[in-house]
Amino acid sequence: MKIPRRLRGAAYQAFYRLPHRVRRRIVRLIVPKYLVGAVCIVRDAEADEPGRLLLLRQPPGRGWGLPAGLLKKAESPAVGAARELREESGVVIDPSDLTPAVPNAIVHPKGWVDTIFMGTVPASTTDLVVDGGEVLEANWFPLDDLPPLTPNTSLVLGVYGIGPHATRQAS
């Protein structure tokens, strides 16, 4: 149903006369809410083509995934991606050395948004350190011989032309 322009205009005028905190509450009740996360796609800087990718196995361990997690309040996506990468794998990359992927964000139908960043490190001199709780295992895998992936990881990688759900050629 299309709302007549005059009625819609009157509703907006009434809305903007409300105190800011009341308007904010109304918006929070009506607008869908999303969790925002940061994901790192990290390649081995030393690998021959087609390359190698860092993947993690997390509980329950049925598939391999990417270093990822939710952003903290007021944390920039690149900082959150670098933090999650360090916490989950021991790999340290300065946030300024992470490149926003194109597209940089993927909106998932179940209510979260992933910001995606690309990075490279030399695998031969990069120690992988996992805690055994949140992450069971971290390892490098050839892009043309990936292990079983979690469904979400398979879909995310596919957007960037990687893995079994690749939708375009990687650039």
C-alpha cells in the first residue's frame, strides 16, 4: 500500500518534532538490526600459483573457516579483522596492511554483516598459534585443494572467486 505524499510528509514532521532519544527508540524498534563482523582472507606470500590460504578449524570441527569475529563497540573493521586474526591464529598483520576486499561487505540473510579484508604473510616465517579452545587447528591449504569448508566460509570465499562456490574469477 502506497501512503499518500501529504500523509507521509505530516508523519515525518511529527517524527522530527519528537525528542532525539524518543526518535532513536522508535528507529531501533522498527529498523532491522545487524551484527557486524570482520573476516580475514590471508594468503601465503611465498606460495606458487594458485597460492595457499590460511584456514582455521573451530569446534565442533566439522569444517574449516576463516579468521573472523564480531567487532567490538566503536572498533574499526580493519582493526577488528587484525585483532581476530591475531587472537585466533597468532598471525600479526598491521590493520593498515589489510586491503578491503571488493565487495568489502557481505550481508547475510540471518542478520549479520561481514566486512572482508585481504592480507598476505610469508608462511615459512609465520608461526601459527591456536588456543585449543576457540580454535582447534590452523593450517595453510593450496587454493586448488581446499579441505571441507564450513557453509558460510564456502559462500564467502565464493564471492571472491575462491573454492567450490566461486561466482567469478579472482582478480
